[in-house]
Amino acid sequence: MSTNVRPETMERITTPELAAAFIEEQVKEVRAQVGDKKVLLALSGGVDSSVVAALLIKAIGKQLVCVHVNHGLMRKGESEQVIEIFRNQLDANLIYVDATDRFLDLLAGVSDPESKRKIIGKEFIEVFVDEARRLEGIEYLAQGTIYPDILESVKQAEGKKAVKSHHNVGGLPEDMKFELVEPIKLLFKDEVRVVGEALGLPHAMVYRQPFPGPGLGVRCLGAITRDRLHALREADAILREEFDLCGLAEKVWQYFVVIPDIKSVGVKDDSRYEGWPAILRAVNTRDAMTATIEEIPYAVLHKITDRITHEVEGINRVLMDLTPKPTGTIEWE
Ligand code: XMP
């Protein structure tokens, strides 16, 4: 599928049957394209790269080499889930790189959001390239490009400005030339999910809320410190657990915790306790250009507040951000 334009006649993939037909066709195409050569994939664990991985495992098995870079800014349990599903269940050729120290050392003291994004994006490529250079005989690079990415790059080529730079896997160095394998590049997100389920990926992974490339790095506001990042990861895990329990996880487009670099005075165990506030955000949107606020029942908010303030070291208050986009953006940085 070398065209970058979705044919008008292409049927929308809405059912398991249509997904199965798409998978069969792509398996054939990928085999024809790569033959017995090796293919490299940066597997973040997001929907798109996971679906590409599962599709390529079906097509070429161990000829696919997946590299999962843990930049230390993943949500709780995410890297473990990638290892469990791809290495343990699907028997993938998976290289796991824990690069937490590399990223956090570089980010120490950096408070400007765009500088943080640039460091994370650049370092991500460097870690990935370091791993790729160690491997022999790789001729292809698989990518989880989807149709909106192609439409977005067309828009940018036409000179329209983005509000924030979105750095995920950018360009590789000049001397690393791979041919691209992009099996889902003509699909919209909803179709990618139907294909993911047909490939047997877990529902939670396929319907995962969007998570920015720089991960928790843009939610631990200002200069990232390990203790505040840890508090953020734990608080975020509680929010996700409680949203799962009350059914909001299925309903809300994106929900997360943000922790600013400020402390307030509070009290814990009869003593003065200076802590950070955890800010909750839960938004709905169609295209992320504008967003509205989900109304969370007070009982749910009370429970989350109680759990976060009692279970997470360093947090003494919980606040709810009720700002739609505009005037807020979805993320705080
Ligand atoms: P904003 O904050 O601009 O976010 O309203 C819109 C959507 O984009 C996500 N986002 C990012 N995604 N890399 C990404 O891959 C980034 O640097 C980035 N910044 C924001 C955000 O989570 C929301 O879904």
C-alpha cells in the first residue's frame, strides 16, 4: 500500500469481518514487501504502534524486532504491560531499554515545556538509534503512521501553525536509511482499534486514552524531579483505577493528573505537612482542537481525593480543573 491517499472507494473498517480481511491483505503485502529481511519498530505501547507490532508479528514473526524505550515518563504499569503482551504472550522479538536515568538526568533543572519536549524527542531518537546500531541486517523500519498523521503533515506543509510541537519519533540520522513499512497509514483511529481487537490485543490497550509522546514529562510541570514524578505516577494510577471502577474510563476521552511545582501548607497525622496539589483533568473532544469538561460525580471526586491524599507521599490537596479548551489547552504544558 504505497499510496498516501485513501481511495474514495475504500470501505470504512467497522466490523471484525472487515478487519480480518484488512489483516489478511496486509499480511500478504508486508510479506511481499520485506521477504526474509528484518524490520525494526519503536513500540511505545500506544494503540498505533501496538497494532502495527501485532500485525507484523502475524506476518513475519521474529523478523520483526521491537524496541520499547522506557523514558521513565510512562504511566504506572505501562512498560510492564508491553513486556507481558508482546514478549510473554505474543512471543515477539522485543528489546526492552530502561533509559529512565538518561532522560531524567538530561531533564534535571529544565522547566520550559518546549525545551522539555525537544530533549525528550531528541533523546528518544538517540536511544532508539543506539539500539538500532547494535542490530545487524535491519533493512526496514515499521511505523504506526495513521491517516490523520498524513493529513496533519499535509496541513503543516501548507504552512499552518501548530500550537505545541508534538515530538514523538522524529527523523533518524542521515546515514540510517530504512525503507518504511506503514501498514495502517490509510486508517482512521476507530478503524485501527477494530483491527487491534481483531488481532487479539487486549481491549484496554486498544481503547487506551491518548497519551502524549513526552508522557508524564509534560504533566510534572516545570523542572521534573524524581519525587514529584513518582507522586504524579501514583496519583494518576489512582485516578485511572477509580475511573475504571465507575465506568468513566469508557466514557471520557482523556483524563489525567497534573502536578505543579508549588507546595502549600496542610496537615497530616496532626502535624504540619507541606505538599503538592494534584490537579485532576477529564475532557471530551472530537479532534483535540477544542474540548469540554466531563462532569464527575462528587462521590467519585471525594473518593479519588481521599485516596490520593492518603496513599500518595507528598500530596496534600486535590483540585479539579474545570477549564474547557479554549481557553485552556488539554495538557498544562
Ligand atoms: P493540547 O494540550 O495541545 O493537546 O490541547 C491536544 C492533544 O495532544 C496531546 N499532546 C501531545 N501528544 N506529543 C504528543 O504525542 C506531545 O508533545 C503532545 N502535547 C499534547 C494531548 O495529550 C491531547 O490529547
